[in-house]
Amino acid sequence: MASIELNNVGVHYLIPQAKSAGLVGAMRSLAMGGVIGKRHGRIGVTALDDISFSLVNGDRLGLIGHNGAGKSTLLRVLSGILPPTSGRIRVEGRISALMSIQLGLDSYSTGYENIRSRARFMGLTEEEIDSRFDDIAAFSELGDYLDLPIRSYSAGMRLRLAFSIATAFSPEILILDEWLSAGDDYFQKKARERLTGLIDKTGIFAFASHNDALMARMCNKGMVLHQGKPVFFGEINEALAYHKGVPQ
Ligand SMILES: Nc1ncnc2c1ncn2[C@@H]1O[C@H](COP(=O)(O)OP(=O)(O)OP(=O)(O)O)[C@@H](O)[C@H]1O
């Protein structure tokens, strides 16, 4: 049974290049982004501030907020890519994070080789890889290109390969940053159907997007973030209304 629990989680990014003390006061007044401030005498951004919540099987969480509110940072923390600088996170269940979808592909290996190495990296056994290998190749529709090193692929072709691999296995926890624009219109439609199927089978789903309709369709809970702080956590339609300032 998948579960996630966050206790007082905070993320503070240090920015070594930012030396001006004037920056601190000037940027504090912006409504957008995390809060710029000094920690131990060094300038940085507090992207997440004191976040506590838990998710269990069946929860589909949508993260809502303006640019820089902390949505991607929170998804990175949930997926284990980014350890929090304060607080604790406990996760149970196999995670698949579709964020930097092309992360981990090797330009000098062929498409076929990348399928194997990427799937191994995702923690899958050789048997699991064998059982899904043909499906991944077929879904990508890359044909003979799969025998070529992927540095010879176009950007859209790389996306097709990466997406086909990342969505071939059902995780217990699925984390998705924005709707992935995988390839051309034809592939996007296929990709959307495949993702919808995957989300249905997943225990916990967490998603960030600026598309309210998509959010309402795919999520049952919503968290509104403002400057790294959760200002609303509840039912998805109430969260979307809160964000818009619409009284319920
Ligand atoms: N690697 C980094 N180094 C320093 N600051 C960062 C880094 N990544 C994000 N930030 C800062 O953290 C804050 C939160 O950023 P994040 O990407 O989580 O926001 P977001 O809600 O996903 O935004 P958007 O909707 O624009 O994608 C912002 O103020 C941003 O400037």
C-alpha cells in the first residue's frame, strides 16, 4: 500500500552568484516565486516552507500556484530527486517520476540499448524488462531508428523513446510535472491515452499544471501554494476556486 508523509518540509536553494544585499529587500516585494532571503549570511530562495501533509492510496493531488510558487520543487521532493533542507519525508511504494523525461538517456547508445539501461535504472528486473521490451519499441514507433545511437534522433523522437520507456511499467506512486508535450499531435494523443491508463492503475498520483480543466479531471485533492507555503489543501474544485479567489 503506497503512502507519503511530509513533516515540516522546507527547501532553501542557495544562490552563490547572488551577492547583492539589496536584492533581498527588492525581491521580497514580488508576489511571484519563493522568498529571497539570507541564511547563514548567504543569499538563497526559500522555495518550500514548513509543509506537512500525507497521501494514501486513491489520492490524486494537484499542485496549484503562480509561477515560482514551489510546485516543481515539491514534486522533486516527493519523487526523491531533491532531499529537503529541513523537515522529514517518508515514502512507501515504487515511484515513477515523469519530470525531466529525457534525463538518463545516453546519446551514444542505440534506442534499444537505452530501453534496457533506462529500465534497469528504474529498478526493474531483467524479466520485467523482457516482458515489456517489444511494447516499448512498438509504442515509440521508431522502427529501424531503434538500432541507431540516439544522438541521431530529433528532439521529438527522443521524447517518444523516453516517454515509451517511462510509461511502460505501473508504479505505485506516479509523479508528473505539467502535461508532457511528447512529440507531434499524433503522438501526444497516444501519450495522453497511455498516461490516463497508467494513472488509473496507480495508488498515489501527484501532478502540477496551470491547466484547471485538466487538474479537475485528473485530481481529487488540491494544494494551493503561495511563495512556498500551502495556503489551501482540500477537495480539488475548492482548491481551484480558492486559487481564483472565487467564494464557494
Ligand atoms: N535550482 C534552483 N536554484 C535556485 N532557485 C530555484 C531553483 N529552482 C527553483 N528555484 C526557485 O524556487 C522557487 C520555486 O520554483 P519552482 O520551480 O518550484 O516553482 P513552480 O511553482 O514549479 O513554478 P512554474 O509554475 O513557473 O513552473 C522559485 O522562486 C524559483 O526561483
